[in-house]
Amino acid sequence: PTYEHDPAKEEDRKTILTLVESGLETLPTIYKEIIILYYIEELSYQEIADVLHVPVGTVGVRLRRGREALKKIIEERSHGQ
């Protein structure tokens, strides 16, 4: 069977992307840069550590904290708070 493009799913995807983008804008720079380098630029922990001149362990900690902060921002916005 052929699969039709589902406009509802596409709309959900756009909404999620908008929430993530607006959430990234409000994140502190220290977390925003880590998330962008890891998820968008697809750099490894070691590459990020080299770029930012921080230990690899710091990359992991900042990435975890950044994800947690972004998740909180998105949850608050998606629930209209």
C-alpha cells in the first residue's frame, strides 16, 4: 500500500520544532552552544571539548543540564504556562 502524507503529523512536527527553537533561544549560552554542537553540528564529546576548551566530562555535564533545562522550557510552553 502507498502511504499518504499525514498533515496532522507534519503539523505536530512543526509545532515541536518551533518549541525546541524557541526553547533554545531562552537557554543560557553555556547550554545552548553544547546542544547545538552535539545535536545540530553532530560533534563528538571530544570535538566539543576541543572547540570550547573544556574537559570532556564538562561537556557531558553541560549537555545533560542543557537537555533538562530545554525539556523544562518546552514542557512549560506546551502546557501554556
